[in-house]
Amino acid sequence: MIKLILKDSDGGEAQFPLTGELIIGRGEDSDIVLNDSKVSRAHTRVYIDVQVAFIEDLGSTNGTFVNGKQISTKTPLKAGDLVSIGVNRLRIVETSPLMDYAATTSVSKTDDLGDDIPVRQSPDDREPPGGRPGKGRVSVPMETGKGMTFWLYLLIGGGIIALLICYLVYN
């Protein structure tokens, strides 16, 4: 999966998975809104075409730059490219589903007994620069703490016993 990592002028960071097309600009109808006077309302389009990411300047006043060079036509992107739009920087990264899971933010809640419960927050839940909340969701993975460890061992032990019984019966 290809992601855009946005670093704004205030040092904030947000991740945006590129699954189709994203319009980046200052306008409220943009997919990624940048509050920057040097950014046009509809500044840049980033999209995937046959599993390749492309960027295209949409006739902006101040231009779009990839790795320090201003682009004027549809330009392919690769992992590691740095896109400059006004004072904002977007880094292009390519990840695997396993890396996506590991990169999620860990926060915790406390249950009734005072124990921490891990909560996995998707990158879409973070508020992107400009104050528009994402469309993400929060999921709670299975807790492997105190009570769950017993059930996990019981399940594994039961599986091993079942395999031994099958081996003894059929051999």
C-alpha cells in the first residue's frame, strides 16, 4: 500500500493511504486540506493508475515540487519521494499490510479493574493538519493479559491433545 505522510509547517504529521485519488489543496472540498496561503484551492492530484502512483499539478499558482524539481506534467512517484506544496512536505512510503498494522498508534484505556487495555488507532483517526478529522475507526485487539493467557494456553493444549489422539488412533 502506498501512503502519503504529511508534515506541515507546525511540525504535525498525518498519514493518508493512497487507494484511489486524493485532491490536495486549500479548498474545503479537497481530500487533504492545507491551510497555507501559498496553496491553491485545488492544488495537486495524487492518484494510482495500474498500481503506480502519479502526481499532477492542477494549474496551481505556486507549483508542485517533487524532490525539489517543479513538475508540469503527470509525474510517477516512488517510495522515498518528497513532494513540496507551499510550506508543506509529503513523503511517499510504500508499506505492506503487516507494516501497516505495526505502524498504528498504540493508546490505552483502563478497564474496571484498573488494568490497561491496548487500543489500536488507525491512521485515519488522527486529525490531519487543517483540523478536518479523518474517517477512521478504533479497533480493540484481543487482550493477551492475565485472564486471556489461560484461555490461550488451554486452546493450544487442547489442539495438541487432539493431534495426539488422532495420531494414536490412526497409526
